[in-house]
Amino acid sequence: MKIKTLNGPETNLTQETFDRFKTQLYGDVLLSSDAGYEDSRTVWNAMINKKPAFVVRCAGVADVIACVKFAREHNLLLCIKGGGHNIAGLGTADGAMMLDMCSMNSVWVDSKKKIAHAQAGCILGDVDRETQVHGLAAVLGFVSRTGITGLTLGGGFGYLTRRWGWSSDNVVGIELVTPEGKLVHAGNEENPDLFWGLRGGGGNFGVVTSIDYKLYPVGPEVIGGPVAWPASEAPGVLELYRELTKNAPPELTLAIIMRPAPPAPWLPKNYHGKPIIIMLTCYSGDLEDGEKIVAPIKSLGNPLGDVLVRRPYTQLQSLLDATQPKGRRYYWKSEYLPGVESSLCEKVMEHAGKIQSPHSAVILFHLGGALNNLENDHSPVGNRDTEFVLSIAGSWEEETDNNTNIEWVRRAWEDMRSFSTGGTYINFLVEDEGPERIEAALGNSIKRLSEIKAKWDPKNIFRMNRNIKPANR
């Protein structure tokens, strides 16, 4: 078997060596001819089409340790796939040994301590489902098929961020396997340097096998969902958005989505495919208070559809899943914003009117609140001056439409990036974005991260990521 090494060239593994390795594992080992290989090796973004030499579906920590030791012994290129939802496809690589963590997806909830212990292969929906049994929630994202590990190691944000900060701000412990194949725990009291680095520094230091999250009382019901209007009503909707977000309590999170109307049952059929503006809402506090707070949204103008109602929190968490299916082609650009100016709103409307695909969108998501209350160096994710994120989200079906859609995204981004804080979200960086964009995401944290990298992974074995090179290399 030929597999790439860390240095680039391929190396041969004898059948005897490979068979001996497989006897150490409980999980499945998949070659390209095996059932299950295609599902494992493909990721959410169809723009990424890499073919690992083989895949190990790790059944537990012992499998991860065996794989890391084997990769180190044979100098093999190693990649790790959690949920596979990263837009840049960082979980896969041609000719590599892939660890597919999807079988490690159990969640244990300590309702008294309000802590969830989640294995690294969990998706958001796994954690939400188990924590909501106890009326609790972790601060995670807003698409339930997203993997928790990549989300959290890059910072992570969602409907609860305004109340409690980045996802990584709410992590109390992480277990990972080091390049030496040793299982370690990282927290404020144990390996604090590593713990700091993991909360924004990505997969640079080892294979994360579990994450412990602080939990908060949320649900079982929240007030949430979208209200949609024709794009012609966008000026009034955006003005209301600006007004509401200026004085919003932390329990209220609002997003704006401008896009062609999807074929959703709550929207009139004769409007499917036509340009609309959506205000997406989550109110996670007292329901009666929330209904009063969201009333101006429901009474504005002439909505095409309104499903802003009391609903289970888990339902709200999966509401956008249908807009983000695996197998479409995705290309995004994003920026953090210090606010939403009226001149930016004009640009949002202008570029939303030039969308090239029925699946693309321009999105504003309100983040300001708890994350602003910590010092910028609290964790590598930084960006504590952020109030909103702007996402120009290209999404389409056919490879022949790549250039048209990528050009739309880039032009819109170039026209609106002047409104940025200068920072960006590392998990939204696409494959072709280089070191300067990593610097925009991590800023002054990079020097400290490189020092931590030199201590924990001096040979840069874990490099299939937004790579931080070890100091002095």
C-alpha cells in the first residue's frame, strides 16, 4: 500500500505491517474498495474531493492512540475528520491516513455540576439532544450536523453566544492524544498552556477525543424561527434590525439572511426563487417576555411567511440544516463587524441582488455581548471587539458554475470588507485563504500558539489544519 509521508513522498507499507496494525484496532479500517470508504472520505463541501489512502473509523481512545503511534512510527501524513463540516475540508487529504471519529459520539450529562462530557465525533445535535433532557444546553453552533470538535477548537458561535460567549469560552476540559500517543487532559489546572491553545488554535496539538462543556438552563422551549418579507421591504427590515440589536437583551439573538426564497412550505409557492429578506430570531429567556420583545418583528410590513413561534430548542437548532446539505458546493468569505452601519446595509442589499445561485445568501449574525467582556488574550480566538459577523455564503450544485459563484462571493467581499474590525472567523476560511487570513483570525495569539506547538508537536505531525508552525522552525 502506498501512502504519503509527512515529508511529501509516498512510502510503501507491506501487507504484513498493515495487517499487524489492523489487529490493534477495534474500529473498521476502510480501503477505497470497501463499503463505507466513500461516505467517510467525502466531506460536506463538494468542492473538496480528496482521497485518503485508507480510513480508520476509531471506536474509542485506544484506537486513536494506536493510529497516532503507527503514523509516527512510519512518518505518515495524518488527517482527522470529526463532523466533516469544515468548508475548507481540513479533515481529509490525498494519500493520507484518515481518522474518522464519527463512531465516537456518546454524550454524558452531569446535571448537578451542569457539565456535558462529549466524545469528539459528536455533532451538535447529539449534544443538544442529551442536554435538553435536563433542560440544559451548551453554547454551540446553529446547524445540527456540524461536528462539535472543529467548531469548538476554532472558537464557535451560535444562538447562545450573546449570553455566554464563544463556544470555546465555555469549555472546562479537553482530552487529547499527543503526537507521542499519550492521552492527556487539559484544563485550567492541568496543562493550562495546552488548554489555552486548544480554545481557538484548532487541531494543531493532537487528536481531541472528548470535550467537557459548561451547561446553562435553556429550553425546553424558546421563541425562535424566521419571518420573511419580499426584498423590496429590505430597507425597513434592516432598519428594524439595527434598532433591535442596539438595545437587545442578551437572551435575544437576531440574524438577517438575504437570498432567493427556498422551496420551504411556510413560504408561498409563487415566491419560491424570488429575492427575499429573512429575520431569524432566537429568544432563550422567559417566553412571555420574549413574545413582547419579538412583537415588532411580527408586526412589520407585509411578511410572506412567519414561523417565529414557541418551539423546542432542539428544533430551532436544526432549522437551518436543510439549507446546508452535504454534497453541495460551498465558497464563503466572512468578516467580523464592529456594528451595522446604514451604508453597509445598502451594500448587503446591492450584492444580495446579484446572487448567482438559488442557494446563496448574504448573512448578518449578531454576536455582541458576553464575548466582549473577556480580555482579548483570554484565548486564541480573540476578536473581543466583535459585534456581528458578515458572511457572504456561496452555495450551488454544478461544478460548471464554480467560477460564476466564486466571483460573486469575492466581489461582494471586496466591496464590504472595509466595514470589518480586521478580524475574521477561522472556521469560515475557505481552502484558498492563506497565512494573512489566519493572522486576521488569530492576530497576536499566533506567537504564543507557535510556542505551545513547539512544546507539544515540535515535528508538526498535526499539520492538516490551519497550521501553526512550531517556534524556531
